[in-house]
Amino acid sequence: MHHSTVLFDLDGTLTDPREGITRSVQFALAKLGIDEPDLAALEHFIGPPLLQCFMASYGLDEATAWQAVNHYRERFKVTGLYENRMFAGVPSLLDALQAQGRTLYIATSKPTVFAEEIARHFGFDRYFKRIYGSELDGTRTNKVELLAHLLESEGLAPGSALMIGDRKHDLIGARSNGVQAVAVGYGFGSREELLGEAPAFHFETLEALHGAFMGNAPGVAQSLR
């Protein structure tokens, strides 16, 4: 894993946003008269674009799904943003990658304005050259479009970059843009979901990912090709 550029997903890869996202989804559903008392049942909202997830999960039409997204943001922007935590080991991984001279970016379906505030609040914004997210109107929530935009904006050759993520959307976005995909198993995507997209590497733990970058963990990287 010699690549000079490393792209990180945010939710489920750098941070555990479980509480903030599920409680904000629960709040949005309640505004629409939908009672969902089980927060665990809402964890599948972590990662995918919210609009499509509301439509697919509750059979909402697009207009109603946008209402749900706006209700979600009503809570998320003042409370849910901060109901979050960095995964243990993330700062040391980012320190190591920075020391190796690699250039780091965040590529997330979350609106840029929210992603930047999360990174600032939890103190990891300093590691990243730039944070790429979606627009509030839904533009570039699709990871294929987002990564294409990032590569073009930064003038990056796809072969120079790795995309690290915990959901299939990250892996599909990478593959569609000629970027090597790295799946991590400590986030919110199931092993079946991740391996179904045939990433170049799969790491069950953050420690295994860190070790592979340091070149001192033979056998930890599970090559799938």
C-alpha cells in the first residue's frame, strides 16, 4: 500500500457517528408521524445518502423524503454532529500516514459543511488537505460522482490513490473511478456487503489497517485479487 494519496470515508471509518445519526433519523421520522423506538434498526442509515435511504426504507416519495432530510438536519446540525467519537487508533494512524509524507483527504456523502465541523470539533481536520462532501441540495451524495469530482479538482491520477471505507458505496465509488479500494470491517458494512464488491484489501480492524501501512503486518492484509 505504497500510494501517495489516501482518501478516507468519514462515518464508520474515522468516526463512530451511531448516536447522532440514529437519533436524528428517529427525530425526522417522528416529525412525519412514524414511530421508530429501536435506534439499532436505524443504523443502516449510516453511510448511504440520506434521501435515498429514507425513500427505500419507508417508501417515501422524493418530496416527502426531502422533508425527512430537512427534519434530520434540524436536529443534526445543533446536536447530532457532536454525538460522535473518533475510533480509538485513528489519531495514531493519521500521524503515521502524515509522517510518511502521504496526502490525505476525506471523501464523504455527508454535506461538506457538516463534515468540516465534525473534523474541526474533534481535532482531526489538521491531517487533511481538504474535506470533500456533498452539497445541501444533494449534489455529489453519490460516491462515484464525489470521487470523480475530487480527483479532477485535485488533479490526481487514480492509480496514485487509495479509498478507505466501511460501506459498499465507498468501494463502488473507488472502483468506478479507477481507484484501489480498501474495505474496513470495524464500521457499519457487513463482511458480506464489503467482500461482495471485491475490494483490493479488507481489514477487519483498525490495527490491521495501520499495520499494513507500516509494512510490518504480513498476512493481515487480505488480498482479494
